[in-house]
Amino acid sequence: VLEVSVDGETWTPVTADGGLDISDKITKPGDVNWFPVSVTFEETEARYVRISATESYHWQEANANTSITIGDIAIFKAPKKEAAEIDPAILAKNAMANSEQLPVAWDNDGGAAWAFDDEEHWWHSRYENWDQKGEHEVGSAKGDGKPSASNPIWIQTGFDGVYDIERIEYMGRSNGM
């Protein structure tokens, strides 16, 4: 689900089907060359963007629906003359999730801010060290990073003001997993 908010409290879905399904836009199982993907929507005012998931793909079928990961997210203001990316440093500073793999379990799996920094690592929902909470982890993901209808895993960020936005770009993990 892709949602926006001007106050961080009231969320509005911005994609088709009430925002409930953007999976065809952000994953194509078995095709690691499909990224980056652009998700466009009607121009809308926002100060916050949130992506949540209730299920996930994994190249090892036994690991499907065990965690969520995002390599990189860019958010674009609606063009007046041309689209402008919102500063990734601001997005990273305001990043939070209800599940994140901190402390880092592998060199590349980590906290919410990692989804907005253009580096060779990514945000990953928690898959070990269950008794610890990440630096930007808020709320409760019921003790784990496993997505389900009753336990949606989300990541969000905020901007330095309210902007008209109309597009995000999503990058999967650089290793294709």
C-alpha cells in the first residue's frame, strides 16, 4: 500500500485499488533486472509517504512472507517545469519503520534510513535479534518483521514541508534478493 499524509496521522492511499495493490509495480519474481520502478499517481499534497506490505516474495519459496526489504526509494515533487527529487538526506533523516533489522545482521541489512540514502545497502524488516529495537523503529510489529494482513510492515518518511508529489521510484536490493 502506498499512502500519503500532510499531518502524519491521517493517511490516504494514492494508487489504484485504494492503494491496496502496487505489487505489480514493485516486484517481478525472478527478474532482478526489473528495477528501478516508477510508481506514478495523481498529483497530491503530502509531507509524509508510507509504504506498507502484508506479504512478500523471496527467491527461496520457504522464506516468502518472512520479511520485507527495500533497496532505495526516491520521492519526486510534481513538476512545475520538471520533476525534482526531494533531498535524500531529508528523507533519510525522517525515516522510520515499525520493524527494522538493527543492529545490522549482515553488512547490507539495516535500518529505515538506509532505504533513502543511495548506498549499497537496504532497509530490512527484522528477521533476528527479536528482543532489540532499531534506532528508528516505532510502534509494534508484534515482535517480528513477518508481514501479514494482521501485521502489516511499513516504512515511512517525511519532508521539510508540504509538497505536491506524483511519483516515487523504488529500487530493489542490489543483489536481486
